Amino acid sequence: MSRIKTLQDLFKRYRRPGDLVFAVFFMLFALFLLANLGTQTEWVKRTQLVAQPAFWPAVAVWGMAIFGALHLASSFISPRIPGRLAEVTFWLRSLEYVAWFLVYVLLVPQLGYLLSTVAFAVILTFRLGYRGGRMLGFAALTALAIVLLFKSFLQVKVPGGAIYEYLPGAMRSFMLTYF
Amino acid sequence: MDTLFSGLELLARWDVVVALLIGSIGGVIIGAIPGVGAAVAIAILLPATFSFDPIVGLTMLLGIYGSSMYGGALPAILINTPGTAVNALTTYDGHPMTLRGEAQRALALAYTASFFGGVFAILCLILLAPLLALIAPHFGSREIFLAALLGIILVVLAHRGQVFAAGMLAFFGIFLNTVGLEPVKYTRRFTFDQSWLTSGFDLIVVVLGLFAISQAFMLLVDRDTTPHPQPVKGNVFSKMGELFRHKRVATSSSGFGVVMGMIPGVGEFTAQFMSYTYAQKSSKTPEEFGKGSPEGLIASEAANNAVPGAAMIPLLALGIPGEALTAMMLSVFYVHNVIPGPQLFQNDLDFVYALYIAMLLLNVIVLVFLIFSTNLLTRVIQIPTRFLGVIILSLSFVGVYSLRNSVTDCAIAAGFGVLGLVLKRLNLPVVPIILGMVLGGIMEVKLRSGMARIKTPLDMVDRPIAAIIAGLIVLVLVLHVRTLIREHRNRIAESDHDHDIHDSHLR
């Protein structure tokens, strides 16, 4: 295989399985936006064209539609690459981790940042197939380190957990401030 | 000279020094771990830096930006897996050298070439700064609009073979920027009467989703692997003198890096391509390229490390980011109400110098760190990839949630995470979305204010700089069409090319 011969070598991204599926969905999305362009944007009186609130959304949506159509057309005329279903399944499998992430997000205001982060890291590590105590312990330590770095040291804005309300006075304010 | 010293004074604070150390050493480690690039790290750390002074936050982010490519060379050379996307070319000559038992020599060359490229770029910029301070004030709204337009055209055309996809994604970015309540006429755009859409899409939420969360999902869903590089025998320092035998390649490659870095939308890949091709054409042993040529390795590493410094030029002088990482940094400026642009060079030249000196120092810190810790790094990068996904996802949460404690933001970021995963799997570029969002916003504001003062569209280009940029836009488009026609005529079989050189997985 020859390497680095022409300009196109460096920049060309070749098609992969699932390209057509994405091209179709993107086109449908662009058409949906195009259909709503009139109702979701306004043209106001006594204003230059380029200063119209609807000008840039129109440019963007038409651009999406035109380039999306060209991309779709090029996907259609290209030879089909096997593995489309497997690829789409791969995409869909990521939804499980979206769910994990959102559960974690919802737990933080309830259990507090420290507890929910440690629980999230350990349970997810277990789910991924790591069963050894060393790996699970490492997950807990990593979670603790993240909390210490961001909440205790850098003081980023993450609210304290509702559970902290049940702690005695001084302990409660300590946990609210640092964990 | 006074400004240079007051720039130094700005850096003489313990918090800046700590930020510089964390940024530069952290950047090397992050760059060395395949699967986590500077973009992921910067995206995660971005919200945390908002509470710092601009100089502290930017020093840390610049540290990561400037040092990740040093780290990325390590797995590229040792295990043929680039640590960051821009180290892909390094594998061509670096790994064959390792197979020949010359890992120590290859690493020494990569580190010194990177150092040379980085320092060369910064010295050029320090010398250029007074000139920029003279030119920058001539950039009014129309010039900035045209420069942003040129940037977006270049970023689309740079994705050759996927220009349609890059174009649709860039327009998607422009669209995302328009969603919400628009601040001039107070109309709603594409809000569909949903309150969560009224405030629009936050750039940082989108960036975190597309870069960090998508990478976490990729690692979590994919098979588990653990890189196992062999320890390097001997001291890397003892081999560093070899770079001086390749001064010509190092200088020309750094030069390509500086020039390409300054042009918005072009960046490391073009710089590397040009310097590699030039080095090969001008070499006495061109047949060695791709088989372990020291010159090829130097061309790749010197060029990519010269880019970060140069990429700060359009960002600082015009407020126009040339690629995703500088686009992220722009948000740090905005949060602190420091508006990059001509005024920054006129009024805060010391701040600009401080950033350049910080970049100079980071190169020294990184080189010293690497001399002593290469073997330590080979152990650090042995993290199982799925576990790395857990860490990135946990860190991404802090990044998104700390912005405004919004569950909706987290859900939006997760949505963009899935989109990012799909794009990366399809090897479609993510960067045009980010640049579309940022440059779209700049174009909207600047075109509105620029057009307010002119009578006919032709007046848009009646000033010299505006005319030059407009000429460049036409030239770029004409050259693109010409290259397409030429390449169509000399069609080369698809199987003759290395298809995976540009893998967006690593971004």
C-alpha cells in the first residue's frame, strides 16, 4: 500500500458501513427544519436582509439541506459496504450508557456528589466485566480522587445531596461544602 | 521590551506556575493515553477554569494543548497507535524505528523535533506580535466577517473526499448557534415553544458531548484492550543531539507549522502533509520515508508542534478560532469578558506576551519531564480502555453539570455524545460542527454591523484587507475546483491509499 502520495490521501475519509443510514436521517432532519423554517423564525419589518432574525437560520437550514442531499446522493451511488446492521447496533448499544449517565445525573442531588460518583464508578466498572477487587477498588479510588479534585479543591458548583440534611450540624455543613 | 517584561510579571504568580505545571505535565500524560486527546481533556476542564483568572485558566488549557502532542508521539512510536489524531503520521517512521530496535533514538528525535517546532513557533510569534498590533486595528467588522467566512470555507474544503459531509455538519453548527431567543429583535428561533430551547445550545455542552462523552461511549461500547508498550532501554537524553544533523528539515517543517497554524481552518494535518512531502522530496534518501526515516519523523513532529502557538494568532488578534481547541479557549475569554480581537493586541499586549512566554516555558517543562519519565509513562498508559470510558464519563459529568446544575444540559450533552459516537464511527469530522457554531455566531454579528455602514454589497470589499481576504476566498475556491479536476483526471485506485490516516476516533 503506498503512503502519502497525493493531497487527497491526507484528507480523504472513506465511507464506512452505516454511512447511508446517517445520511438518510440527517436529510430527514434537514427537511423537517426546512418545513418549519417559516413558522419557527420571523421576518421583521424595516430591517436589512442580513439583519433579519430569520436570515442565518435560513442560510443554515438551506445549507444543511443542500449539502445533506449531496451527501445522501453520494452515499446512494457508492457501492454498498457490508456490516450496516452491526454498525447501527453498535450505535444503539451506546444508549445503555446514556441511561447510566442520566441515572447518575439524577442521583447526585439526592445522594450527594461523593456517594453517587463512587457508586456510579464501581457499579459501572462491575457492569463492564471487571470483577476483581483490585479493579473495583481502583474505580472507587478514582471516583474519590475526582470528587476531591473538583469539589473539595477546585470548588466547582455541584450541589450537596438531599441525604446530607440528615447529618448532624457541623458534619452537614462540612459535607455540603466539600463533598 | 517593556511589554515583554510586564508579560513576564503577569506570569510570576504561584497559581500560574501551578497551572502551567499541571497543564503541561497533565497534557503529556493525556496525550500519551490512546483514546484521550487534548480535546477531551480541555472540554472536561473548561468549566473548572471559569472560576480562575483568565491567565491562570488559559495557561492550564494552553499547557494541555501544547503538550499533548509530545505525549501522543510515545504510543505512536512504541505501539504504532497514535496518542492523539495528529500523531498519525509519526507512526509511519517512528514505529519502524522501534521495530529496528531504535525506540530510544526515535523518541529522542520526536521529543527534540517537537521542542524545536514549539519553540520556533513561539519565537516567530513574539517577533510578529508588534507587527500584528499594527495590522490588527485595520480589521473592522467586514474584515472579521470575511476572515470567519474564509475559516469556515477552509474547514469544509480541508475534509476532502467528505466535503459534502463537512459542509452539512458546518451548517448544522451554524444552525445550532441560531436556536433560541435572538438578542437583537427578541424573536424566537426554532424553539418549538419548548422552554429548554429558549436559551439555545451552550457551546460547552455541545463540545463536551461531541468530544468527551462520545469518546467515553466509544470506549464503553467497544471491546476492551490494554496497550502494552515495552519499556525503552537507555537514556533518551543521550540521543537528543541528532536533531542538529537535520536542522534544515526541522526548520522548514516548523515554518510550515507556523504558516498553516495561522490560517483558520487549516491546522496540523495540512502542515504535517506539506512538511512531510517537502522533506521527502528534498531528502537524499526519499525511499526511507515510511520505513523509519529520521527526517520523516522530524517533519511530522516539528510541524504539528508548531501549530498550537501559531493557531493563537487568529484567535487573539481577530477573535477567530482556527480549530476546535482554540474554539474552546475562546469561551474562556468570553466568560471573563476579555474579548479577543484587535483591541487585545493594542491594549493588552503584555497579556498576549504572557501567554506566549507560558507556551515557551511549557515546552521546556515537557522536555525535561519526558527525559526523566518516558518509562513511567509507558506504565501509565496501560489503562484498560473500557475502564478509561468510566473515568471520562465521570469527568464529563463535572464539566457539564457544574455549568449551571442543569439536568437538561446533561441530557443534551448525552445526546450530542451519541451523535459524536456515530460521527466518529463513520469517520466523519466533528470539528466543522464546533467551528460552525463559533464562526456562525461571529459571522452573524459582524455581518450585521458591517452591512449597517455600507450602501452596496461591493462596498464590503472596498478596504485593502477586506479585498485581500475576499480575493483569498475566491482563490481557495478556484484552487479547490482545479485540484478536483486534476485528481479526477489522474484517478488513483482507492486501494492504493492508506484510508485510516485520518481517524476521527482519536479526536
